[in-house]
Amino acid sequence: MEALRESFAQLTEASILLIDFMALLIVVYATLEAFWGAASAAFGQARPQYRHIWLRYARWLVAALTFQLAADIVASALTPSWEDIGHLAAIAVIRTFLNYFLGRDLVEIEEEEKKENGGDSSETAVER
């Protein structure tokens, strides 16, 4: 039974590392994409779309937080402590907060685009 418990612990730790690595990749990619988009908008476009760039960046960050939350959930399966539970709760609150405001911004952008296009928008902010 002890060998099974040890195997479970090793698998769990490897899973946590893999999921945290995926979250890191998402954050790095998103940051580079946002930087490139903002730099291109600043020097290239007649009317820069900074809000769209930051909303896309926020979507990526929410995805990364979701992966981190998953890693924390897996970690809590080993030896859940009050510190682990507090960490898990903090990430869940941050993710919920970001999702709420991101969703609100997407609705605002969609409404603005409908007004600009006379109510006929074939591509919405949510689809981007």
C-alpha cells in the first residue's frame, strides 16, 4: 500500500509541474503577443485598437489562471493544508474577478461595435 501511495505522490507532483509549465507558457506567449500587438498598434495603425489587445491578453491570463487553479486542485489531493486551501481560494477569487470584468468589457465592446455598424455586426467582440 505504501508503494501505491508513493507512486500516487510522484504522479501528482509530475502532473503539478506539467500543468504549472503549461500556465507559464500561456503567460509568456500572451505577454509577447500583447507586447507585439501594442507596439504594432502604436507605430503602424491609423486608429490603434488597444482595448482589443488588452482584452485578448486578459483572456489568455484567465486561461493561465485556470491552469494554475487546476494545478492547485491536484496539489490539494496530496496533503491539503489550510495554506493550500487559502492559496486555492485566492486564485479562484482572482479568476472570478477577472472573468466578471472581462465579460463586462466584451459586452461593452460588442454594443459599441453594433452602434458603429448601424446594428449589423457580422463579427462580434466575443468571436475574436
